[in-house]
Amino acid sequence: MRRWLYALLGGPLLALQASLANTITLDAALSRTLEKNPEIVQARLALEQAAGRRLVFHSTALPDVRIQGLAGVQGGKRANEPTIRPFAFARGFFTQPLFDVAVPASWRRGNIEVLIAQQRLNVAIVEQLHAARIAFYTALYNDSLRALGEAQRERLAQNVTTQSDRYRAGQSNRAAIMSAQLLERELEPRIQEVQRGYDGALLTLATVMGDDVSQPDAAARPNGDLPFTPVSYDLASETAAALSDRADLQLARLLVRAATEDQRIIEAQYYPALDATVTGLGIPVTVRTANSGSAQSSNDILSSEIAGGVAFTWRVLDNGKVGGQVARQRAIREMNEISLRQLEANVSVDLQRISNNFRAIEGRWKSLNAAESGAEQNVNVVQRTLAEGLSSQLEFRTAESSFLETKSALLSAAYQQNVARAEWDRATGRYFQFSKDTGGNPR
């Protein structure tokens, strides 16, 4: 008997455990997105590349050391000397900038390059986390609508059974059964549409999280609900925080700074440059460089030497080359400044719009929440009176449609409020706090 009990209960329990193991919470979805999202992974790699570009910018202030070598074989007949002899000599060059207007700007530009890569990573994180959050809410919303549709279909199926029993008892005609079946079938397209929306949200969520979308059955299914929580924000303080913390604004400001430093680097060609130089030439004593044709080695001239000094360079006439580059870079900087001002001006507009949406959604929620209990009570009363033959199918259909629309609108209001909260978090920069260090460790 115990074995039969285990056999009967084991299957449903295993199925329940499998379904729960395939679910995912919002926090887990965001963590997986942060770890495996392709856009975020690519932005992390770009951050590593920026460290190399920073070194390129910094190299203008570092010394430049080069060595040239030459080796070969010399031949000829000389007294008391072999016919063929190998030879080699080397030259060395050392240059250290002493005065270059481009050096400070290049150094700052290299640091900004890493900050730009960090901030692009921040922007990618914000966008992908927001996309995962919206997909998660959309899946929960469509799943709630599907559950509501299934519950309504059970109610309509019960109505069909009731009308069939009354028809067999001779208390109604066949038209009542047909009307009840029609009501039940009218709900099927709506449930299928909601199911398609749910599957699409799961696909979007799996793509954002970096999961394998070739196996739809293995996709993680959101676990949770869509609560409605009244919110109240201080618009002025939130706007100030958004202007300070938003990742896209920080990136726009860095692009303006980078364009300014690029312009200064180009303008540095107008000014003189001063470099310390050291050159050297090393020739082994076994190599005869000049002896006026004498066969005696004592007449050989050795030319190993080292020399140092200062090199001065000043471009006096550029034929418009530098001026044109400066004008083009100035235009780029001005365009970046215009884009930055537009983004900053849109912050208050976006937050004001979302704040208005909060108030409108809350008012709608309150009215729908008050009407929900009345609509449910009405449909229950009409269903009982219909079973007793005191109400018509039209009255039941009207009551059922009213309750379904009220319940759906209530779920829609909760979904819209959660989406608005996600939009508010993105508009205020709450998804990510800007890291101002250049150590390559964004936090």
C-alpha cells in the first residue's frame, strides 16, 4: 500500500519540482544578465582595450629609444688578413620630450579614454538590465492574463454544463446551450493571444540573459507577481540626482571633454617643441672603416662615438593643414556639447512625464479596485440566477465581460506601474552608479 502511495504521489511531486527548478526570480534574472549578456561582455572587452589606448596617448611624454644594427661580410685581399671577414655595427637613438604642448592634453586624453570605456559599459549595463526587467514584467503580466482567462473559461465551461443539465431536464431549449458554448469559445482567441505574448517575452528575456534560445522548452520562466505599490518621489531632488548619476549624461560629458583634449592636441602643432636627443654609433675594432688604401692595420680609422644635444622644432607655415584639422575638431566638440545640452534638458521632461503617469495609474487603480468586487459579485449572482432560469444568456455575457475587463484592466494598471517604476529608475540613474576611478574596475 505504501508503494502504491509513493507511486501515486511521486509523479506529481517530481513534476512540481521540475517546474520550480525552471523558474527564475527578478534578482536572479538581473544577475544572469549582468554576467552573460553579450552586449555587456563586449563592453567589458572594450574596457580592456581602452587601457592599451591610454598607454598610446601617454607614450608622447615617455622617452623614445631605438637601436639600428647592421651585419654583413666584407671581402678583399690585404696583407696578413683573411680574404673574407664578418663585420657588424650598431646605432642608437634616444629622444626625450622636454617641452611639448601636446603632452598634458595627451595625458588627460588617455585617462578620459578609459573613463569613456567605463561609462559605455555603464550604459550597456543600464540598457540591458532595463530590457531584462521589462521582459520579466511583460512575461508575468501575460501569464497573469492567461491564468485569468483559464479561470474564466472554467466558469464558462461550468455554465455550459449547467445549461446542458437544464436542457436534459426540460427547463431550457437548445439555444441556451449554443449560447453558452459560444461564450466559452469566444475566450479562446484571447487566451491564445496572451500565450503568444508570454512566449515572446520569454524569448526576449532569454536573449537578454545570454541563454541558448534554440531550446524554448528550457527557457527560464519568471516567478513572482506584479504588486501595486503607491509611490511618491520628490521631483526636484530626483532630477538633480539624475543629472549627476545618469550613465548616458556622464558619457556625453566625457565625450565633450575628449573632443576638447583632441582639439588641444591638434593645436599643439602651432607651438615649438623641444626634445633632448642622444645618438651613438658603435663599430668593433675588427672592422676597418677607412685607411686610405693602406694595408697596415695601424692606419685604420675607428668611428665609434656618442653625441647628445637638444632638438628644436617649430612649424612656421602649415599651409592650412593644422588649421583645417582644428576647425573640424572644434565642430565635433560643439556637436557633442549640443547633444549634451539636449540630454540634460530632456531629464526634467522625462521625469515629469513619468511622475504624471504615476498619478494617473494610481487613480485608475483605485477606481478599478473599488469596481472589482462589485463586478465579481454581480457575475456570481447572474450565474446563480441563470442556473435557476431567472436570467438570460445576454445578462450573463454582459456581467462576465464586465468582470473580465475590470480584472484585466486591474492587472494592466499593476503592470503599467511596475514598468513606470523601471522607467523611473533608468531616468534617475538608479541602475548603476558611476565609477570615477581609472583602475579598470567598474563598480
